[in-house]
Amino acid sequence: MDKINKIAVYIDGSNLYYKLKDLKVENSIYFDYKEFSDFLARGRVVVSYRYYVGAVRVKGNNSKAMSMRKNQQKLFSNLEK
């Protein structure tokens, strides 16, 4: 009987974000995280995909934080797809 190799992929969102920034990947909100995860799996069966990042909190009327929060929500929406 053949043994099936299964893995779970956990991505540290903060570290990946800064690496993509260093690599000058534009608009990382729409980066294909599933394809990247499948690449990391190297042909093994992925049983779970997880992306971890701290939520941006907006205090008061901080326009920079509001913009960051809006972009983070776009990212989360893309990850859910």
C-alpha cells in the first residue's frame, strides 16, 4: 500500500509581506498564496492552509491605520477565495 504524504502549510503573514516587499512584488494583496503554498508542498497533499497575521487596529481617526486596515480586509477577502 502506498503511503500518502500529507502536510499543513502555515504562513507567517508579516514575514512573507516584508519578503515580498524586499523582492519588489507589487500589490501583494492579490499574491496567489494558494499557488505559493502548493509550491511549498512539493507534490504532497495539503490538508490545511493557514495564514497568520496580527489584525490592524484603528484608534481614533488615524487615516494611515484606516488605509492599512482597508488593505488588510482586501487581503483577507482574497485569502478566503
